[in-house]
Amino acid sequence: MNGAMSKNKFKHRRGPLRSWLLAAGLAVGTAVTVAACGSSSSGTAAGSPSSSTPAGAASAATATISTKSVHGVGTVLVNGQGQTLYMLTSEKGGKNTCTQANGCTQAWPETLLSNGAATAKAGGGVQSSLLGTVKDASGHLEVTYNHWRLYTFSGDSGPGVAKGQGLRSFGGTWYVLNGSGHPVTSSAPGNASSGGGNGY
């Protein structure tokens, strides 16, 4: 009989204890869920503008194209961050030989429009009529100038540098472009010759 009474006492004690544990568990679970929702929503909001942009691509801030004097090559095209822009001679006639698939855009990031933008902005020294776009293999809009796709070079340390000038890779030669949209093939500032438009 004593054993039966002790069992009943244990049941009585366990009932309130179980209710308390259940309530505490629900409270903790709710707090964790709210925290998780809060962090995921803020993370999505912060990352959404670049979520669909390829990792190697230039950022949305580069959607403004202008000209700037760059040591060694003269006054040439630069992006919104002042980085020198290049074209690749093997892309004459609208070809796309610098792609993510062949690893080219890792060294030569393409210049893409931000989501929702239809055209790049023409800054100082740039003719808006020469600005255009073309889709890359992933469907992103690349900025073009005088029908040349525009790229930056990962070897350039920052604005005012053109270490990619004259380099050969991916079936062609990389050159900077002047405000008229012609490749600059000379390395001497002041007397840089143009490549005569798309004559490559």
C-alpha cells in the first residue's frame, strides 16, 4: 500500500513539473524562431541587390562610364569606381570569348548593369549614343561601348592603373578604349593611337 501511495505522490509531482517544462520549452522555441526570422529577413534585405550578380562581376556602382587620364595610356574609359576598362580584340563582331565558363571573368570581371537598369550612365567624356548592352551566357546585361564589351582587370591595384593594357589571352589582346570608342594600342600618353574602331 505504501508503494501505491508513493506512486500517486510521484504522479502528482510529475504533472506540474511536466507542464512547467512544456511551457518553458515553448517560450524558448518561440524566442529562437523570432530571432531566426529577424536575422534572415535583415540578411535578405542587405544581400538582395547583389544576390543575382556573378561573383567575379563588377559591382552595380560601375554602371556609370566616364573618361579619365590614366598613366601610360592617356584619357580612357573608366567605371564608376575609377577603374580602367578594357575590351578584347577577339570579341570583334559581337563574339563573346571572355566568359565565366572558360574562367576569363575571374581575371577580367565583366561590367554588368544593376538589377532593373536598362542602360549605363554616360559620365564626362563619354558619348551616350555609344553605350549599349548585351546579354552574357548567364542572361545578365553587360555594358558595351561602341559595341565592345567592357571589362576591368584583376591585376589593376586601383584607379589610375592600366596593367592589363596589351596583354594577350583568351584569343585576343586587351586594350583600353578612348572616349570615341576606339581601342588605344599605344602605351605612350599624349600620342596614343586608336585602333580605328573595330578594326581588330
